[in-house]
Amino acid sequence: MTNVGILGFQGSVVEHKDMLEKIKEVKPIIVKYKEDIEKIDGLILPGGESTTIGKLLMEFNLKDIIIDKIKRGMPVWGTCAGMILLAKDIVNDNIIHLGVMNITIRRNGYGSQLNSFITESSVKEVSPKDIPLVFIRAPYIERVGRNVKIIKKYKDKIVAAKENNMLATSFHPELTEDISFHRYFVDMIKDSKR
Ligand code: GLN
């Protein structure tokens, strides 16, 4: 069994859980307390509101333990607000949350005109066919540091990237029917256990 944690404070928690349940030999575990962290092989940080989730990480004393686990190699995947939590640098915010991934991001990067949209596009790293990409007041990545692999650019903006055990997407695969990204993350976890 692969135990995949989902940070359970706020945002699209249930949607990630539903996706993981479609994958054989994967058990989703909602994470809220320190004890939960010991049970998991990888962690999803869902979308929602990064300021709120960041505050709750502190209040529940989870911040340091999650940073430590990630630094020791635990696979982590941040979607949307989750990506903001991972970033070492945010151009339009003073608060850095987990600050583990070598990416510079812009919150609400698509502004108010086009703040939410859905498109279909190819992400060769995860699927041979085009997949739906759902952006909701999404951030994008302005710059990546060394060791960061760009997984997807959409209209010249970086919207998915990977650095060792860390995966970040601007968009929300859990709000689609396409399971490629969840499979990809589960494979990252399996590889890390080898
Ligand atoms: N705009 C939100 C933030 O800055 C992220 C939106 C989302 O996760 N869908 O935290």
C-alpha cells in the first residue's frame, strides 16, 4: 500500500481523496495532526487560500515537521495554493510558508480579468494525450532555480515544475476527470521508496 497524505485544513481536500481512491493500492490519509505525518509516504498540499492554510500549518504545529520531512526526501505535491506554500520566493507577498522549493511565484498571476479558466493542453511528462487544466485565481512560476525541471509552460508561463521530490502545479488536476497527475505523483512516491 502507498499511503498518500492530503493536508486537510481547507480547499480541495475531498477532491484529491476521490482521485487517489481510483488508483490501485493507494490509501489516502487526511492530515491534520503531527501523528498523521508519521503514517504517510507522500503529501499533497491542496489548493484553497494559501494565507489561511499557512496560518493553520503554524497553529497546528505542522510547519516544521513537514519542512523536515520534505528535506529528508518525502515526496510532496502542491496544487495552486499548495504551490504557493512550497515556494521559496513570492514576488507579491511578504510571507513565505514552507519555503522549500526553488521557485519564484506570482500569486493570483492571471489578474482579475482572466482569473479562472479551463483549457486542454499537452503535458508530455505525465500523459500522451492532452489533459484538462483548471486554473482558479492561480499563481504561476516566474523563475525557477537550478535543479528545477519545467514540466509545463502554458502561453509562455511556467505552470508546473519539479525539483527532486517536490512537484508544483498552478492548476487543479483534482477538479478534472483526468487522473494522470495523481498517477505521476504516486509513481514519484513509489520511486522514492525503492
Ligand atoms: N489565489 C489563491 C492564493 O493566493 C490560490 C487559489 C487556489 O488555490 N485555487 O492562495
